[in-house]
Amino acid sequence: MAEEAEKVRRYSEEVESTEADVDGNDIDEESDGVVVPELQGILSKWTNYIHGWQSRFIVLKNGTLSYYKSEQDSGFGCRGSISLYKADIKGHEFDECRFDVSVNDCLVWYLRANNPEEKQRWVDVLKSYKAESGYGSENSLKRHGSTVSLVSNTQSTASGGSFSKRGFRVLKEKLAEIETFKDILVQQIDTLQKYFDNCAENAKNGPNKENKIETAFDPAEQSVDFKGEAITFKATSEGVLITLQHCLDLMAQREDAWRRRWEKEIEKRRKIQELYKSLKDQIAIRQGDSPRPRVLIHGGPDYEEGPHSALCDEEFYDAVETGLDKIDEDLQLRDRLKQKSVSLPSGIATPAVKHRLWPEIEKVTMEQLHYARLGVGGAGGWQLFAEDGDMRMYRREEEADGLVVDPLKACHVVKGVTGHEVCNIFFSPEYRSGWEATLEDMTVVENISNDTLIFLQTHKRIWPATQRDSLFWSHIRRVSDDQDPDAHDLWIVCNHSTELPDYPANTGKCVRLYLSVSLVCQTFIDPPKEGERIKREDITCKITYCSVVNPGGWAPASVLRAVYKREYPKFLKRFTSFCIDQCKDKPIVF
């Protein structure tokens, strides 16, 4: 029964066999100069009340006392071991051949030698091993690689600051100890079950003397100490609970270590996110609070306009937007175009009605006037895409041969100018360079009449788009207004692409764009007080601008629509502001 009561630990590592015989003593000298004696031999070990004393092969090595069933079984792992760390070694008071090795009075090995001399040698070696090797300190324990007692409450395996390799090793040892306890409990149950089975069999064959003679079991002679078995079972169960508690402590320590690592990673991630946000804000501030970083793209043959351009739509738009911003910044440097005097072709202008283009001019102008005066409601598909004060801009998404030709319609109201003044500035060549930001060069190639001109315009190249030019006639006239009796007058300027043999399309470096543009202006006058003259504060001009532009060469549809959405509102505000500045100090022209 003592074999179960001792709650011995079984470790997973094998204990190396020694070459010393039963009566031999080996002396090893470690590197630190401490002389460590080691011993092995056959001793009797108390197992339990049923089996009593049994011969076992006992080995002392590296501060650990281990036992095997026999010397031949020493290569297959020990059946139990006990650490000499804080172990108590003492001889029996009455039995001269017996000595006990115990830890905290919970784990006890009862050993017996063949004679008192052998017993004394074992006691002396074990005690001297502790004294000379410095056992009793944690440092010496680590140096000799000894393990911790199962039931020792003086050293917690989970008290360290981190779950290191030693923690894994101790956990493995504890699992091995639980396996040992399981074997002990199974052995106890088998012993009791065997005893009860024999009793039942003996009672069954009681009347038959012959069977009784054949039965080798005598309950009286081979009785079981049930009290001792209960004590043994209790001790073994306590050992299991203690070992399980150690395992739980180790796992809790491991959980704490992983939790700390997780918190450190979370904190590191938070700092990186804050740094990223700070750098992003700094970039935005340096670029004037731009919604996105300006992409600097250097031109090259692989990035030119075309369906096989290496630029994606977003990069294409970034390049165009950068070019447009540069144009806006260079508006003040356009003195050359502003001061350039536009020379009309020599000769007397003939009446427009006799020109070969007059039927087209008359037809297109009237169509554009009708088109401008139509509303934007109903099922026309107009989309409001820009709104600023009295200005409203609408468009429809249309494509022709894969090119975006979205019709545009804008309505705006300005004060201080008349419809005639606005249309004259839009028509006259001398003003065009002042409000047309993308204009690089402009030539009047034919003077049809005082109210009709043919223009050839070259627009600035906005990389990566190919440079554009346009050839169109422009016509201005005053028309009657029967729909709005409150309007003072109604003026229209119509621009429409045309063709001339002397100026063929797409023969040079430029791509020809095609357009149909109309500007319709109505003048409204607030009646002044009696006897007062009309002032510019009394004048309001209602502007309707319609445009259909075919860009000619290829460009991404998404890019063109994005550019239109950005540039058309800017153009209309810039043009109306230019008109107000030009007319504010001049007499009113109706």
C-alpha cells in the first residue's frame, strides 16, 4: 500500500543507468568544484499492505532519487522519483536497517537495506549529497537539474515572471505525474476488484469441498486492510488535485504572458496609426488642404493620349488636373494675348445672307435658340451637377463613337450688365483672350460680316491629352422675344464647327474638336424712380449657356466628365466676372 501512498512522480525523461555496482560509490566532480556523490543499489521498498516489502533498484543521480522494478528495467524509465530538494532523510527509531525519505510529510519512501551498515551508507550519502552540493537553495537546484516535488508548497511553478521553456518542461512533468497517479488508482481498483471476485467465487463454491480445496484463495489469510486502502486512495487523490492545481497555475501564467503580448501589439498598432494620420495631415497641409496628394507624373511616349495609354483613369485625371491648375496660375502672364490686336481680313464684308454658309447659320442659330429656351424638367434626363447661388448647371450623359459628348445647359443671373454687352464680349475677338483660359492662339480666318466671323483657335496642350484646335463660325444677333414680355431684349451668340479647305482637320500636331455652343441673354430692368436715369444696379441679365463638344481624339470617359464638372462652373463664373469688370465703367449698351 505504501507504493500508492507515496504519490511518487514519474518523469518523461529516461534516467541514464550507471556502471556502479550495488556496493560501489561513484564520485563526480562538477565544473564548479562541488563534489557530488552518486549511488545505486538494490533496496527493499514498502509498496502496500497487500504486497508488503518489494525489492527495487534505487538510483541517486543529479539530486534525484529514482527507483526501478529491476536493474534490467532501468533503461525503460523509472517507476517513480523524488527530489532531494528540501527532502528529510532519517533512520527508523527501532528498525536498524530502515530509513525514510520524505518531503513535507506527504511524500514518503520507506526503504530498507539488508544490514545496518548498508543502511547507514545510504543515509550518509544522501545527507552528504545535500550538504556538499548546497541543496536547499534555488540556485543549486537549477544547477543540478532536479525537479520540484509534487506536493511542495514552498516553490510555486507559476510564480515566475514569464512562461519560459522551464515552464513548458515543468508542465510536461506534471502531466507525467498525473499519468502515474492514474496508474496507481487503477492498480488499487484492480486489487480490490480481484479480492471481491475471489470472495464471490469462494462463496459460490463453499458447499463443494473439492472445489474449496482447489481454490487457492483464503479470505481469512489474504484479507485486505480497507482502512489502509482508503487512506492510500485519499492520498493519491490529493496528489492528483495538487498536480492539477500546478497545471492550472502554469496555464494561467501562460495566459497572462500572451495577454501582455497582445496588449503590447495593440499599443504598437495604435501608435503606428497615429503616426500615419499625422504624416497624412502634414502632407495635406503642405499641399494646401488638397483632398488627395498631387501626383507628379512625367510625360513619355507610353503615357500619351490613346486607348492603349499606360496611364489609368485616375492618373490620367491627375495629370490633366495638374495642367489645368497650372493654366489658372498663369492667367496673369497672358499679357501677350490680351494686348494682341486682332486684325480682321481685308476687304469689305458682304451681307451674311449672301454667304454660302448662311442657310446653315440661320438654321443652327434658330435651333440653338429653341433648344436654349426649353426647360430642363420632364423626362429629358438632365442632371444637376453644379449649383452656386443663382447659377445652375445641368448635363445629360451621351456618347458618340465611344467619345463623351455630354450636352450641357447652364442658367445664370448677373447684375450690372445687359444681354447685348454679354453677347458682344462673348463674340468679339478682342475680348476672347481675356476670358478663355485655355486659349493659346486665335485667328479670324474669314470676316463674313460684322455679325459673323470664322475662327481658328488653338488650345493649350494639357498633358497627357493631345493638343486641340477648333474651326467654327460665330454669329451674333438680336432676336424678338414673344415668350417673355418683361424682357427688354434678347440676344444670342451661336458658335458651330465648320470646314474650310485651307484648314483641314487633323493634319498637324493638333486634333480637331467639334462644337455647337450658344449663349442666350435676356435683359431685365427694374423701373427707376421718376426722373432718374437707369443705372447698372437696375439691370439684370439672365444667361442661358448651351454646349455640345466632341473632343475628337480619345480620352477616358470618366476623366472627361470629371473635367467638365470641374471646369464648366469655373468658366461661367470667370466669364461673367470678366463681363462685369469690362462694363462697370462704361455707358450702358442695350
